[in-house]
Amino acid sequence: MGNQTAYQSLTRTFQRLHHFGHLSAIASWDQAAMMPSKGNEARAAAQAELQVLMHQLITAPELKTQLDAAEQEALDPSQRANLREIRRDWQLANLLPAELIEAKSLAAARCEHAWRSQRRANDWQGFLQNFREVLRLAREEAGLLAQAQGGSRYDALLDKYEPGMKSADIARIFGDVKTWLPGLIAKARDKQAGESVIQPQGPFSVEKQRQLGLEVMGLLGFDFDGGRLDVSNHPFCGGVPEDVRITTRYRDDDFVQSLMGIIHETGHARYEQSLPRGLLSQPVARARSMGIHESQSLSFEMQLGRSRGFLQLIAPLIGKHFGEQPAFGADNLARLYTRVAPGYIRVDADELCYPAHVILRFEIERALIDGEIEAEDVPALWDEKMMAYLGVDTRGNYRDGCLQDIHWTDTFGYFPSYTLGAMYAAQYFATIRRQEPQLDEKIAAGNLAPVFDWLNANIWSQGSRWTTNELVERATGETLNPAYYRAHLQARYLD
Amino acid sequence: MGNQTAYQSLTRTFQRLHHFGHLSAIASWDQAAMMPSKGNEARAAAQAELQVLMHQLITAPELKTQLDAAEQEALDPSQRANLREIRRDWQLANLLPAELIEAKSLAAARCEHAWRSQRRANDWQGFLQNFREVLRLAREEAGLLAQAQGGSRYDALLDKYEPGMKSADIARIFGDVKTWLPGLIAKARDKQAGESVIQPQGPFSVEKQRQLGLEVMGLLGFDFDGGRLDVSNHPFCGGVPEDVRITTRYRDDDFVQSLMGIIHETGHARYEQSLPRGLLSQPVARARSMGIHESQSLSFEMQLGRSRGFLQLIAPLIGKHFGEQPAFGADNLARLYTRVAPGYIRVDADELCYPAHVILRFEIERALIDGEIEAEDVPALWDEKMMAYLGVDTRGNYRDGCLQDIHWTDTFGYFPSYTLGAMYAAQYFATIRRQEPQLDEKIAAGNLAPVFDWLNANIWSQGSRWTTNELVERATGETLNPAYYRAHLQARYLD
């Protein structure tokens, strides 16, 4: 190994991490999609053993020396970007003492496990007992990260999912959304009050839904030689870039949500399937951020999938698989897929109400992490904001209120990515439409190449070569500009 | 760690190996049953990385000291047995230099990959080019193992799969079988010449075959909370004891083979599902040997599955799933499942011809490894033995002759385990029948508990606590006695 540069030594370590990560990813997919219940304990122990090993690899003392030495070596721009990403991974792993990681993992497991029944039992007080410790440890983690990186505690957690993004930016962006969103929701509901929507008549057999889903995935360019569609309780996109595993869940009285869920996960999947092949073992080849990942699923689900052209394209497929129904006309499908109805649950929210759920969570979790409020303050704030943003009364209903998400048993700083993703997606499509004035006609005719080619050239193939701002500016001519998102929503819901 | 005994340090290392082995086993199952083609290269690289890591763990210098120190520590009998198995694993891993392991792995991969097309093309000369190197490396491996363990080179390879068994024992046992098997086959064929067998009329839908298979697995006590049934090209039993994954393959013109294949794999599965739970992370909890493993699948397939009582039990299920047919009577099923017809292919062979295929391979691979013959001598010997043992002419037909098995691209010393397994199974059932004179009536009535209880108490729950001879003697009152096998075959095929 004497002739290896420090950079080469680092890439070899990250290649090993990549290989172990592959096995961990497949085992996680299996756990969610295939594993019978009695396999759980042994699987958890095996995964934990691998995590310990990977943590040992990335905290080995020689990596610090190698990182510093590699900075001085002659590297091409792609290697330089890879080194930036390697350092980022290294910092995240090395800034936290092993005891804190273990304490966090135990507290999260306890809180998550109890949450499953506490949510059903509407038991906020019970949840609070575990949640206080989760929050204490998250603040401790955030404090350590913030100390090293500068910025606020919440900034430090946000940065894990959205590198380079500051909470002040998010607050400004979301603050603007709050000035126009409630009004837009109200106007859209007024407009839709006079519409008649025909509900599809079930049952829709799981096998037919699956066949329809597979056909739509094919239209969307999913590579079935490099991935699969299966079933899990919580739909996700997992596996590895060479072998992307997406899941959905089916209800035999409704295919509408499941189909759009497949379209959403296919967006994630095509990003993964199109990451730069030659570099896959290195961090520079990874998806840029959680927000950029979500921008792909939402490009597919919101921009493409709910567009009039796309619904025209798939309307005949729906009839082919389930038999013709009046509900399957493209106009009616468009009404079904753009229906606005404020409700309790984020994951069931429509496109227009969704950002309100996210903004509420961002405001609460930021205040929690930065120490402006305490765990016991959450329900009152939740009730107040739900009423203010969506006009929904959640008082006493913790189950459908602040206990509905799994995130806070473990994760703070992730929620903004959902809405950032929606904003990026709107900005991409504004760019694509400028370049392709006939985009909707092409989509309706089944020519989706303009969308895929643009996303591939500008996002998918770029991996983590650029910072998020650089990536978005290279792709669209400007950094994140939420005006496109507002314009998209106004055009879809008011025009 | 200062207070840990050497034995405790060893068990911790083997627990880590067990956890990594879990991930490797699930990834292997996935590769065979789920993985799309483009996932192959990344999967192979990830698995190889894990193998390297596991080899590093088991060749760490401190293990030798710990093994020697642990021998002097106070251990209970189960720990003592575990230490014996740990030492065995350690020896197998440490006797071979890493370069030899890598060279073997590369030569095997090359030979196996080319074999897939060479078999189809009947290209023995092409195969020979790679096979010479595979054989050279297998002899080198066997030589190193034999040097350390005593015995012949072939003994050393045999011992990997059947600890404690010597090739002279196998030669003696198989030599005896050769004195009576050809005559028994001839008599059975004469007897069957006058029988009329009704063939089932297909097609048999894959979904119905699967439902029938699942129902029969249920009868056989498979725990579906701790395992699955899926499809793969080559049926196998994989996964981990807590989560056993069996596979089969379906043909829609024939359910007979597939159903019996499921019964076979369910025998392997129940062994794994019933290994001693508290010790699962340690070698002492593993299945005793390949021959003992095969004795479980063959207890299910040959002793139980093809028994008159069991076929009476499942005949109505077959009719329930496929609709009634004259072929589904228990008498006719018994004739279908005991039909004797010598042929080219081992995996398609009936119960009576199967040992001839194994004996032929044992004799050839033993002579190859011990240097009595060379790679190019294989086809002539194959032709001669096929004619002598089964009266089948394979001259020039390499595809259905010496190129039919995948084993020799990689593995020598394994074939005897198949027939040893059949012999052990016959010996177990002779014992069970002595204890349960009404066994067949109970089986026909759906009471399979006498079989499962005996296997569980005597084999499954014992793991690797005993040597093979000890295990079999404790279970049946004597070590391997092939007379039970001969008596079983005579009773089934001549009486």
C-alpha cells in the first residue's frame, strides 16, 4: 500500500463502506418487504453489528491524517468533490462520541416501540416520558455538531439532510408561503365546491393494481433489470443504485392513492438508477440531498403525474386493467388527483395542504431543538398552528395530531426537505417548459423523453458533484426560487 | 475486556461472524430468489468484501492463543463441544493461505461461468481448459488440509462436509451397495413393468401449486412466522435458523416433482427452525453435517413423503386444489412416486437409481483428488460406470454426462453426503417404527407428531453438540448401519 496516495486510501475505505452499506440496504428492504416476524430480533442484531463495524471504519484514527493529506494532493474536480463529501461523512461520524450514538439509538428504539401503541391509545403523556429523553439527546447531538460547524443547533441537524441550508433560509421561505397559502387553499376550495367528481367503483384486485402499477412504471422508464416493485406497510424506495427496490401498499377499495404512490417512488428510483455508474462506490455519486431526492419523487408525482397530459396518457390504461368506468375519464381523474380537503394527517394530505403540515412541524421542531420550547409545549402549539394554517381542530386528538409521525422518535430537521423538494420540482418544470413549449402535448402523446432527458442531464447524472445551490443554479439558471412553486399551485388550482 | 475468559472472547468473535453470516445468507437468498440481473455485480462485490472481513476475523492472530487458553478453562460439556466446533472452523480457515483462497475463488468463478454455456454446447474440451486449474487448486487445498489433519487428500475434503468420515469408510459402504443395487433396480423394473400408472393431466397453475405446497408445508409443521416459500431456478433451503427461506420451481405441466421438492426443502427447513435457540450465535448450534442435513430432507421426502400413509393423507388435498382426477388416488400417487427408470440425470433420478449416480461421482472425484487419474480421464470413466451401474450409454453426451453437475467447478467431497443422508434417514425411521408400530396408520390419519417429536428430540435440538457418530448412536442405538437403507429399498420396491 506504500504507493497509495492518501486520497486513494480514503476511496478504498469508502468503497468498503459502500459494500457493507449495500448489504445493509438489501437487508433493510428485506426486513420491510419480505421478512417474517420471527426473523426480527436476529436481523436487528446483525444490522447493529454491521453498523458498529462501519462506525469503526469511519472513525479509524488514520482517516484524519489521510483527509488532511488528501487536501494537498493533486485532484481533478470530481475527486475534489468526492473529498468534500468524504469529509462531510467523516465529520458527521467523528463529531459524536460513540456513547451518544448508542444512547440515541436506545432512546429512539424505546420511544418508537412505545409510540406504536401510544399513538393508537392517544397517549401523549406516555409518549412524553420517552420523548423528553429523545429530545435531550437530539439537543446534545445538535450542540456538538453546531459547535464544530457554526450556526444554531437546528441548523446543524438540518444540514444532515440539506447540506448548506440554514434554518433562517427555511424560515424566510416558509414565512412567505404562510402569507399566501391559507388564502390559496380557501379559493381553491371555493372553486372546487361546484365541481362534481365521480368516485371509481371498486373492488380493484391487488393483482390488477400491481399490473397497472408495473405498466405505469414502464412508461416512466423504470429499469426492471435493475429493480423491483413489492409490497410493504410503509411505501419506500430502497435497495442500492444497481438494484432499486420500491414498495407500495394496496387497498382493494381504492387504486388512486396506490398508483400515485408508485409514481412517486418511481421518481426516487429513477434518480438512484441513473446516478453516475463509474463512481457508485464513492460519496460523490450519491444523491445530492434529501430535498433533491424528494424533488425527483415530486417531479414524478406532482409535476408529471398529476399533469393533465399524463392523466390523459394513463386514463386508457386504467380502463384496460379494471374495465371502463365513467370515473376513468382524464377530466375526472384530474379532478380526483387535485381535490383539496384540509385534514389531520400529513401523509394523506393533498398537494395544496401538504406544505402547511410541513411548515407547522418545522416551526415546532426548530423551537424544540433550539430550546425555545419544551416537549410538553408541543400539543398546544400543534393545535394552534393546525387551526391557523388549515382550520382544523386537533385539540385532545394526539393520535391524529402530534403523535401521527414516526419522525420525532428519532429525527429532527428532516421535515423541510419535503416542501423544498416540491419547490425544486416546480422550478425544474418551469425550466423544462421554457425549453419545451409543447411539453403537455408531448406528455399526452406518450413522449416523456423531454422530462427524463432534462432530469438525467441536470440532476440524476450529477450525483453529489456540486453543492445543492450549484446544482440547482446550473440546472435552472438560479438557486432555489419559491416563486415557481407558488405559480405552479396557482396555475393548477385557480386557473 | 480484562475479565473475559479466553472462551468468552472466542464466543464473542463467533457471534460477530454469526451476525455477518446472517447478512450474507439473506443477501444470497435474495440473489437467488429476488435480485434482478443488473444487481449481480454490485452484490458479488459486497459479498466478497464481507467474506474478506470474515476471513480477517477468523485468522486474527489472537485466536490461536485464545483457543489454546480456552482448552485449559473450566467449561461445561456444551461449551466444550462449542470449543471443538470453533477450533474446527478456525483450522479450516487458517490452514489455507489467503492467496490460495482467492485463486480458488477466481478459478471457480471462471469455470462455473463458462460451464453454463459449455454444458449446453456439449463442449467437454472447452470445460477441460478451466477444469484442470480448478482440480490443481483443489488438490493443493486438499494437500494442505491433509498435511495438518492426517489421512488422504480426499479424506481432507470429505471431512469439510462430513466431519470424522473417512473415504475408506465410504468406499466400503458404497462397495457393498454396488453388490446389490443393480440387481435390485432390475427386479424393481421387472415388477413395475406390469403396473399401469395414470399420469396427471395438466396444466396446473403456478398459483394453485403454490397454495398446495403451502398447505403441505403447514402439515409438515413449517413455521411461517419464521420462514417463507419462494421461487428460484435451483431449489434450495437458505436464510438463517430464525428465518428459513425455502424455494422451489414450478412447471405448469407437472406438479409432482415440485410438490416433492417442497417436501424435501421443508425437511431441511424444520431442522434449521428447530436448532437450539439459546445457542444460535455459536457453532455448536449449527446443523451437524451435510449428510445429517440431507438425512432430514430425505426423512421428509423419501421416508415420510413417499410413504403410503402420507400419500393417503395428501391425495385429497391434491384433488382439492386441482380438481379430482383418477391420477390423484393414493395408490396411483404411490406408483408415480416410486417409479424406477434409469436415466442420465442425477437430480431427476428416482430413489433407487440415485445412489448409483452418487457412487459413480464419489469414485471419480476421489481418484481425481488423490491423483490416481487426471481431468481428461473423466468422460471414459463416466461412460463405463454409467453402463455398469445403470445400463445407460452416455458416450459423447457430455451435457447429460460428466458436465451435468455444477459441483466440480468448485467442490469435491460433497457427493457422498447425499447417499449418507438417505442411509441415516432409513436408520432413523427403522428406529421410529420400532417405537411406533402403528406409524403408517398414524401418518395416514394426519398424526405426524411421532416423526417430528423423534427428529426434534434426537437430531434437530442437538445441533452440533455431538460428533456425527455419537449423534446417530444416541438416536438409534448404533452408528451408521447401511443395512436399514437396503431393507427400506427392498421393502418399498420388491415387497
